[in-house]
Amino acid sequence: MDSETRKSNRKLVGWLGVAVVAMFGFGFALVPLYDIMCEALGINGKTNTESAVQPIGMRADITRTIRVEFMAHVNPDMPWSFKPEKMSLDVHPGEVIQTVYFAHNQSNQSLIGQAVPSVSPGTGATYFNKIECFCFNHQPLEGKGKAEMPLIFYIEPDIPDSIHTLTLSYTLYNITSSAATDGAVLDISRAQVGSSSRPALDYPTSEISYE
């Protein structure tokens, strides 16, 4: 191999190295770019991660109706089934609504799940407030166990008139390993098989049938 060929090969290797570094950096940049695009396009809006308190004196606006659609997704490494009781509800802004999601651990092992919510369009996410949500806490479930997971929410009355539909979507992740690393204890007593307990409410809600 002559010197010109070796020089050409070194140059090629150098350019390939630059390309690999550039692609690696672009991969890291995709996450913030994706967040920016979602915010600009009004999709995958983030919702409150702590319990919201219904403002005193807030009244339902019965002249308006917002369709709330419920979706459920399960990460591939999570052997649970996960679904909403209702696929959609028609809600008056300012009305407190109670419904549930159902979870079933289809494996023989005790596992811990974590649901991550999003609301679309993103412009409506700040008007969607969760008073009680299973997504606020880890959800432990024994092997073959089932649980009803409550959701209580309201939509703020000043939601823009241009928004007629909100889609609430949850993705359920298996966090058993990370929870164990953090020293979390798998408390199965919170999610017994066939559990149907619901939180006590100190305010009126429009409760959906649990039959």
C-alpha cells in the first residue's frame, strides 16, 4: 500500500469518526428538540404531578361541554394489561369527575408500575387538573393481581372556547428494578386482588358507574 493510499484511508477514518460524534450529539439533541416541537405544535402536554385543589366557589359551566378521551399504553417490558373504564366522557368545565383505570398483573411476580400522563392538545394541558390520580404514586401489584386505580379531575372553566376535546393518555412503565434500587418496599396491601376501594371525597363529584 503506497503512501497516498494510506493518507487517503486515514482521512476517511477521520471523517467517519467526526460523523459518529456528530450522530451521537444529534441523538442527545433529539430529546430537547422533540420537547420544543411538541410545545410548538400543542401535543403531549404535561399535566400536574401533584394533587390539585379545587378552587373554593368554582362552579360548573353547564353551557359548555368538553369531550375527554381516555387512552392507555403499556411499555413493552411491562406484563400488565391496563385500560380505562370509559373511553370518553362529556364533561362540563368546573365539574369534578371521578372515574377509574383497571390494571391486571399478568405475570406471576410482584411488580411495581408507574403511569406517566400526558394531555393533548398541549394548549389544554394547563386547564386539566387532577385532584386524585394513580399516577401520583408507584402502583405495586402482586402476581396475577388486579386493581382499580382512581382518577378524579376537573377542567378549569376558563379553558379556551377553541378547545372541544382533550385526550388524556397514560403510559405504564415497569419500575420494579429501579424502585428496589431506591430502597422502595413492595407494599402489596395497597393493591389486593379484586380491590375496589375508592378514596373518600369531601366534595361533590359526578361519579361514573362502576358496574
